Amino acid sequence: MTRLIGSAYTVRYYLSKVVEGYIWRWAKKEGATIFFRGIRSWEKDGGDERSLQILNTWGPLLLGPLVWPIPTCYLEGNPKYNHVSSTLIRDLCSNDTQENQDALADLVPQSLTKLVANLYGAKDK
């Protein structure tokens, strides 16, 4: 795990699509130097995140191409949103009703609502 203390990173872009295969292969090809992973809390997401970190660390060394692993920085969310999961967002997006759109708008910044809805399968209006 990487900790950021007094460091600054420049973000060239953010991932706004689903990537097939190993994320570290795609990230290396794109020139990424660090993974930023958002988590609800270590209690809720720690086990799954640790498994992904192991895959992202050992995958390049064992599965190739042989490259140095990309470090991961975890960003823990505001505790008031601990009930929000990708399953909840997916459920809201899969049934494109006004009620679900309003609920999604309460959870996602307005500037990203349409993008999130499209990524998780809602019909583009």
C-alpha cells in the first residue's frame, strides 16, 4: 500500500470505461505510475482490495510481461457514504426510472451522473 503524505500527483486523465483483462496490463500500456483506489472503509472493502493489490503486485512478475508493479494508493470515502456500493449504483442504473435517477443524483456529483449511468448500463437519454 502506498501512502500519500505531503505529496502531489498530477492526474492526466481518469478511467471512464471498463477494461477487460488485467488492469495492470492496461495501466502499463497507458503509462500509469500509480493506482488510486476508492474504498468505503477497510472494514467493508479491505479484504477484496488486498486481493486486488496482491494480483496487481504479483501479476506482472508472474504472468508477464515482466515489469515492475504499479503501487496503489487507497482513498477512503466519507463514512456517511459507507452504504454505497457498486451493486447499489448498478441497481439504480439498471432500472432507468425517475426515482432511480434522483437517487443516483444524490450519490454522484451532477457532472458525473450521466457518465456513471452510461458506464453501469442505463440508457442514454
